[in-house]
Amino acid sequence: MKKILTTALAAGFLASAASAADDLTLQLKWVTQAQFAGYYVAKDQGFYEEEGLNVTIKPGGPDIAPVQVLMGGGADVMVDWLPSALAAREQGAPIVNIAQPFKSSGLMLTCLKEHGINSPADFPGHTLGTWFFGNEIPLFSWMGKLGLATDGSEGGVTIQKINFNVDPLLQKQVECATTMTYNEYWQVIDAGLTPDDLVVFKYQDEGIATLEDGLYATEASLADPAMADKLTRFVRASMKGWKWAEENPDAAADIVLENDETGAQTEKHQRRMMGEIAKLTAGSNGALDPADFDRTVEVLLSSGADPVISKAPEGAWTHAITDAALQ
């Protein structure tokens, strides 16, 4: 009887603790994959639970714009790239970067060597494929910085919208395509091409890298002390998840696979992806580096006659959450 009573009390305590947890919803930028391993790890390893949070992680997809979900109240925090976030902010969405788990950029432009593109000077006259929904902004900014028209006119390039795969590159519908170091590049390799068949331009190496995969909340959330406290606990737990993932990449990839309800991901791809992702989160404690922010803004402002943003933004990031989370 004593054992039954003790078990019942323990179960009641756990149920009470669970019901007392604060709900928080995270909207991802893309589908469940190792790009977001830190969040899945934080949930799997109980880091969110330790912070009194019940976190729901909502995968993204080709038809999901994280900022629309956030502004529509479907999420409390979202993952997005800084260029698209700043563009949305200038258009009236009061969103703020509250943490920056990714220190480096994984964005690349991958070209088939057979097309004779060996440097940016060879871009004119060629077709470059990229994803849209805000992902096109870095490429348009780069072409603007190079002074190249993007409408296919003489002396410029043609930028073609492509789906979130590398088929157009493999089928030679485009000469170059946007890829990530941790994802689409390896799809090209897995399709049978070798690194010697490709010419790769890493945005990081070209000096035009912009910040990717930051965490964003609304100004209204930051002004609400209770919500700001939840965001602080969320960031603290999430960064624990990211550092755990860096130190245990294979185990982190396996956790991602366990959360992939579509069954579309493979162990080989996710473990390889996590290895590459760890290189991008390395060196970040979660706090945005103002120098990285300023570089992103400079790239966007110098993108030719039609810049992505018209002026340097104010209030687009804060250290308030990370300062509290990292104490």
C-alpha cells in the first residue's frame, strides 16, 4: 500500500509539474533536419523541461513563411535568416533577433565546371538558380554588389526560381544553383558528380556572408515580462541543446531522425549534415555579434540600385534575452 501511495504521489507531482510548464511554440525555417538539431536535442534531453517549458517545434516547408506564422500568432519564436527578417521588418513586421546560434554562413553557389564559370567575372550571360520565399535575397544582393542586372539583359545574369532541390542544376536548366554546405551540395555529390566536376563559391569566402538561422520574436513579446522570461529560458535551453549537438553530432542526428515524422530523411544524410552544421554553430554562445550584424546590413545596403533594405535598421536585434540567459 505504501509503495502504491508513493507511486501515486510521484505521478501526481509529475502531472502537476507538466501542467505548470509554460507553453512555447517554435516555428522552424524548413523541414525537420539536422539544421535544427539543437532544438530537438533540447527537447529530447529535457533541457526545456528543466527550464519549465513545454516546447512545440513546428517544421517548416516550401509553402511556409516563418514570419507570417510568427506575426499571425502561430508561433512565439521563429528561425529565420537575417536578410529576410530585416526585409520583413522594413515592410512593417516588428520582429527582433533575440539570439544567434549560427555564427557562420553555409550558403554557397554551386556551378557545373563544364560551363566555364571560374570566378564571379564569368557570371554574365549565365542562369543562376535559387530558392525564393526570402532565400533569394543574398543572391540578389551579391549580384547587385557586382553591378550585374538579374533580368537576363545583356551583360547581366538571369536569376531563375527553383524548387528546394538540385534537379535544375543536374538537368542543366541552370548553370549554377544555390546550395548549402550541409544539404544541397551533398545532394549533387550523391547524384554522382564529384568535387572536381564543380566550382563552388562560398559566401563566407567571398566576404558577402549574411547571418543565417537566428531566433526572432516580436517586439510585443519582448515588452511582456512574462513572455520575455519564457524566451530567456528557451534560449538558455536551446543553446545547451546546440552545444550538446556539437559535442555529440551522431547522437544529435539520431534524435532528429526520431522526430522526422515524414520518414524522408536518412541516417547518412543527417549525420553528415550535423557534422557540417556543427561548423556553423561553433564559436557562438547564442549572443548576436554586432559586427556580424553590421556586415549583413552593409551587404544588403550595397546591393545595387534596388537594395533589399533602404536604410540601416534600428531596434532589429537585442542582447536582453541572451544577457539574461547566459548569466
